[in-house]
Amino acid sequence: MQNMLTLISNVFRLGNASKNVGTRMVVSARSFADFTPQASFPIKKCDLHRLEEGPSDEALLTREQGLQYYRTMQTVRRMELKADQLYKQKIIRGFCHLYDGQEACAMGIEAGINPTDHLITAYRAHGYTFTRGVAVREILAELTGRRGGVAKGKGGSMHMYAKNFYGGNGIVGAQVPLGAGVALACQYQGNNQVCVTLYGDGAANQGQIFESFNMAALWKLPCIFICENNKFGMGTSVERSSASTDYYKRGDYIPGLKVDGMDVLCVREAIRFAADYCRAGKGPIVMELETYRYHGHSMSDPGVSYRTREEIQEVRTKNDPISMLKERMLSNNMSSVEELKEIDLEIRKVIEDAAQYAISDPEPSLDELCNHIYARDPPMEVRGTNPWVKLKSVS
């Protein structure tokens, strides 16, 4: 009954969306019943550290999950490509760190935890802002510094927040002790929640990360420490920056997992395993997601001075996370080329509408500049653009 209602809803929506009503109704009606509802896939086995067993090397995927994962990853990809375009048009200014290529990490993590769990990351945060529930238009409006942005146009690329999502943090590695603190709050409140704490390979040698490991292990905090290893940090390869490139072993006394970060199913299964481990009161776990970014470190980095265009293209061709999921679904009759193309067209429209909003929305006014600096405090005066100008700060 539920499948029939879904079919009717899809046919009605498609019929209203295009003049080619008859064709789309026939395609939808003919193909829906023929799709495989679910399939099991072999996935790459994780490397283990201080663990007797790890995540399953087989993953079950339903058709609905596959479509959701595809839509989410494709939206992040298109959103980042639009951000690239807006930056080159000088509509987005300042820092801007894009996430395209790493979409399987964000989607896999989100699929493996609960919305009530917590997440904190570094400055490559647009993808996680979206998976944590923020609309594309609010993300792009934040990038363009507009009032309708998720941080009211005052945070920019590196400072976006949502419910149970604590940024977007600009100081390299500084989010890791914050994540350990969130995990401490989860333990203290006894709510059976975990905190996913992300950092990059470029931050992995920071002393505060090892201090956080130590405290989390001593107190058995429900914290999943994740190194998104995209191989180059700012622009230096991991082999040249780290004496040990086994980031999943860096916790030493903390168990670790090394995961294929380009496969959304590998990431999902590993995160489920890690979350169950933490919820069982066993303490923290360290994960390394092997991934790859297609853009440079930031928009000021062309990304080809320390790696070749051929290397980037090879990853795109052989190991792209979206193409991998698409191929699985098509080869197992879980979707059709036409259905995925329709999703692509819908996403393109969402991105274009969001970009128009991000360009046309007004900038925050000067009297809002100092608002929300302090929480739950009465209005106070803040020195403005010169010592004689006073601005009000309200929360």
C-alpha cells in the first residue's frame, strides 16, 4: 500500500512538473514495480588497530537509501561547484574551502549516526552543514555574506552552525578538544549520544589533538575522532608532513579503523560500528577516512602545483563516490538512468534558485554587526569602526 501511494505521488508530481506528462507517467508506472527494492554489496574491509573485529565487509542498501544518498551527495557536489563559480565572479570573498570529491564522508557519517548525535568539523564545512539540515540557499547566502545566511551573513565559509552541529571552525585542530567536550556533555547527561569530531590530515600533528585523545581515553568519552585524510593538507603530501601516515593508529591506546572514504557504504558501516562501540561505554575510537578533494585546499590554491591534473582526473574516473553509487544502483536495477537524470535536473534547479537568492538577498545592516557576540547578556556597547563610534550588541 505504501509503495502504491508513493507511486501515485511521484506520478502526480512529475505530471505537474513538465509538459511531457504522458511519457513520464508511463516510464514511472512501468519501471517502479520492476526496480530491485534492496541489494547487498561487498565493501572494502577496514584496517583495524587494537580491535579483534571490525565493521562488516558487506553492506545492505535499499532503493530508498540509495536515492537519498545519491541526491544528497549530488546536491553537495553541485553546491560546491556553484560556490566555485560565485567565487571566481568575486561574489563570494575571503576564505572558501570546497568539499567536492569528499561527499561520501559526509553522507556516510550522517547515515551511520542519529540526528540527535553531535558533529563538529574544521573549515571544510559546507557539506556537513547541508547534511545537518541547513538549506542550500542558507549556505550560499552565508558564503555571499547575506542576511539570510545560516549565520546571518557574518560567519562566511568557515563558521556555519546548526542544531547539534558546532561548525565550521577556522583554527586548525581547535575543534578537536571542543568535540571531546561535547562528548563529555553527552556522558554527563547520560543521553546515549555520541560526538563525531572531524579534522584533516594537515591538522593531525597538532598537540591539542593528542591531549584530547588522552582525556577522552581516560574518561571513556563517547567520541568518534575522524581524520579526513585527503592526502595533501594545505598542499604538502602526507608522506612529507607526517613521520607516521597511519592516522587511525595515532590514538595508540585508542582503537582505530582505516576506511575507504570514497565509498559511502564503507563509511556508513564503519560509523555504525564506531557509534555502537562508543554507546556501549567502551570509550573513544579513532577513524581515518581515505578520501580526495578535487579542488585545491582553498580557492586561493589552484591545486595542481603539488599534484598533476592527470592524478585528479584518474580519481574522478576510477574512484568518484557519486559515480560508484550510481553504478551500483544501475547495475543492480535499483534505479534507472532516466530517474537519476530527473534527480539531477531537480538539484540543478534548487542550486540555481539558491544562487539567485544568495545574490539578491540584502547584506546585514551595520547596526546588526555586533549582535550575537554574547549569549543571554543584556545589550552592551561595543567599540565600532573608530573609537568614537559605539555599536549595540544584543543576543
